[in-house]
Amino acid sequence: MNYRESAETILVAASNGEVLARDLRSGRRRWIFALPRTPDVPVGTIASALTRVAISQGIVLVFGVETVADRRRTYGFGALHVLVAVDVHDGRVLWRNVLYEADQAHPPGTLLVEEGVAVATTAYATAAYEIAGGKLLWAEKNRPLPDHAEGVSPACGVALAVAGNAVQADAAG
């Protein structure tokens, strides 16, 4: 299967970190990929940790939150905001990068894909990676919004924009 044929694959991303690839015409499941979750983390804590996905160059980019048990943390777990590249044909992980580590599982912000580069942002950090191999091109810390100010999640208000035909995955679609 070449990349052109992979246009027959649709992706379904769930709030639990799973990405399901299905054949567009038959609905047959091709593969499933899941971000690691710590089993004892309360479901309500990660329910809002939506997963962003985009496809470029035959690679599925999954931007989401992994949880890891860590009793030293305030809530007994840590949250890693990660960008993972998965082969569109078989779901095999090609590379994985941690964008930001936090005490809470806030939802990722925006994933933007343009000209072989993926830019991911959270309320705390923004980073750009080469899609082909995952090489970090640049990164910077963002000045976060105050946590839960007037009920607003720290990831709210984070957006990226670029001229052209970029693919963007965020809460708005």
C-alpha cells in the first residue's frame, strides 16, 4: 500500500487516548493505537484529555496525554503531553516525543501540520518537530493562564495559525 492508497483510511480519536484506523469503504478495523494510561488514575481526571490527530506523509500524528503513576506528585500521577508518530498502514509507532510534563492531565492545545513539520502546543509549551523522523526543530515554554481561573482550563486560549493549506487539529475541529 502506498501513501496515496492510505487515503482510504479514516481515523477515530477518543478521549481515552485511543486512535482507531478503519477502512473508509468497509469500516473494517485496520489497527488501534492507545496512549498509555495509569489504571488507577480517576476517569474524570483524564476524561477531558482529548486526543488530537492528523495525517501527513503517510504518518498519523497523535497528540495527547499519557498518565504515569508517581506518588510524589500532588494527585499521585504525572501527565506527559506527547506527540507520537504512527505508521498509517499498520499502526506501528515510528517515534515519540514528550512536549511537556505536568502534575495534572490538562487537554492538549493544538496540533498544526504544514510542509513536513508538526507544531504542537499546550498552555505550557510549544514545539516543532520534523514529521519524517521526529527531530526537534525548536521549542519554547509558554506563559500559562492561571489554573482554573473562572473555570477555564489552562489549555484554553492556545491556538496556532499559519498561512496556506495547513492541517489543524484542536477543540474546534
